[in-house]
Amino acid sequence: MNTVLEDRLRSHFAEQAARDVLEEPDSRSVMARALAAPSPGRGRPRHGRALRLMAIGLAAACLLAVVAVVATRDDGGKVDVTEDPTTTTTTVPDATTSTTVPESTTTTNREGVVGAAATRSVVVAPLGVLGWWDGRHWVEASQDLAVPLQGGEQYQITRIGGPRSTVTGPAPTTVGCVEAERPIVRLDAFGERTVVGVTGVAELEPRPVTLLDPADYRDEAVAALASTGIDDPAAEPELAVRTDLDGDGSDEVLFQVERVADDTTLLAEAGDYSAVFLRQVVGGEVRTTTVKHSVAQVEEPGSGYLLVFDLVAVADLNGDGRMEVVIDDAYYEGSSTAVYELAGDGSLVRVIGAGCGV
């Protein structure tokens, strides 16, 4: 074929293609033509068979495409591929929904926690900002860290046996203590007794916190004190409370017991003591462990040193479903408030706190 003829043919097919309008193929007609096509001659068996298979394949592909379009329109845009055992279905989340799985990096054993809360919560007390939960771990407040508060936050105020209230807090400030400063939020709800305020948590008590009759724990108090070297057969618990701290279905009991000659000045006499104990089931057995205890150190009568402990609150302070324990301690020249968390070995471990004293 010469060059002039080739050019004319190309021009002809180009003009024809420009005028033709391609329509969507009819899958049924394509299939019918493919099946009706005569078998190829014996001299070209492979090419003819290949063309026929290609035609059948094209028809099948068109038919599947039509079926897929119909299925999509009938089912609100969802294509059902569950019948294919080799198909992996991937769910694409709604762009308006954000799911955060926080990394558990606390220094304590958090076995049994389904998921820590991603919402930041801040814990405050009269002595200052104790710290906050940043979605992954506890952060103790200090003069070197910016407190994540702007003012106007809503605080839930709680104390064991006390009424629950909600107040609006101002922006944090700082207050001097000896040679350092500490951040503080001044809430009107702070009174003579220590309470704790929490912002950023919806439910402080995911499980009931029940006050018990302290007298029911006299024997347990005597035995627990003896384990610390304190001999007081007449010990009288001051407070006892029961709750399920970690949500494992087994309750824990916290009780405090003390003997303080002068609870106004806190200048201890010989024989004075103060302690907080945790009673729980560990490995199928009831066990009582010491959370805090102090025995008077007296060099001169009426001038002894003693830490006096007070169970302030039991509440979920970071929204992870586990409840923390807040304990206040005081002596004649200062005091502090700290938050404790139940560890995997059954002990209560301090996580955040603040205080002031000599």
C-alpha cells in the first residue's frame, strides 16, 4: 500500500470517528453476537478461539458492570461483597467522627482499663492545682508548666459524705510557698475542710461510693495498726467507705484511724498516730494494706511531729472509668493534698499532688 493511500484512509477514519457518537454497549446484544459467531476455521484455531473468548469476556464484563450499577442504585450506594470469601471489607469512618485511642503510658499498672479518657481533666484543691490528665498520663502541676486552664471552666466539687456542687472557676494564678510558687485556682466552694474540684469529667462516680459505720471496722483497725508496729487495742476508726475502685466487680474498703491528742495545733504527744488502710480481695483472699501512716516523733512534751491524714474523696478524676483516691495530710507547719491510683498489684500509688509547708 503506497503512502498516499495510507494518508487518505487515515483521514477517512478520523473524520468518521469524529462524527460517530459512541453509545453505552448493550450487554445482552454483545453476548448474543458473541455466542452466534461461527466457529473459526481449522487453519486459525487459536486466534479464532481467542477472539471468541475475548468477546464472551467483554460481554460478561459489561453485564457485571450493569448489575453493579443497578445494585448500587437499589442499595443506597452500598455494594454487597460479603458473599466473596476472599473480599476484605474496609469501613471508612464518617469524616465528622473522630475516634482517639489514647496510649496508656502511666507509671502505674493499668490492667483492666478498657480505654483511658482522651478528654483533658484538671484537678484542683485549696492548696493549688494538683495536676491534670492529658489523655495519656498524669501531669503534676509545677511552676515550670503552663496550666491548661483559661478561666470560666466548670468544676465539680466533691468530698466523701459531702454535697456535690458545680462552680465556675477563674483563671489560674500563682501563690508563693516558702521559696517556690505554685499554680492555684481560687474557688468559692473551698471551705475549711479540704475538697477537690475537677473539670473535664462527666461522671465522677461511675460506681457507688458508700459510707460505712466506722465502728464495724474496729477489729480490722487494731490488726492493721499492729502490722505497722502500733499497739492500740482501743483504736476507733474515724471514717470508712466502700466502693469498686477499678470496676472489676469486687469492692474495696478504705478506712482511716487516728489518735491525736491535740487536733487543733497538731502538736503531737507520745503515742499519737494517724493511718489510712485499704481492704480488698487479692487472689481470692481478703487483704489489708497500709496506704499512709505516721507515728508521733516526740523530743519534748507537746512538740511532737505527726502527719494527720484525711480521706478527702473517691472519684473518677480523669474519666477512664477507674476511681482515684484523694488524701490530705497535715502537720503543724503545713499540709498537702495528693491523688492516688490503684495499681495492678493492689497498692495505691501517688500520681499528682500539691502542698505547702516548712
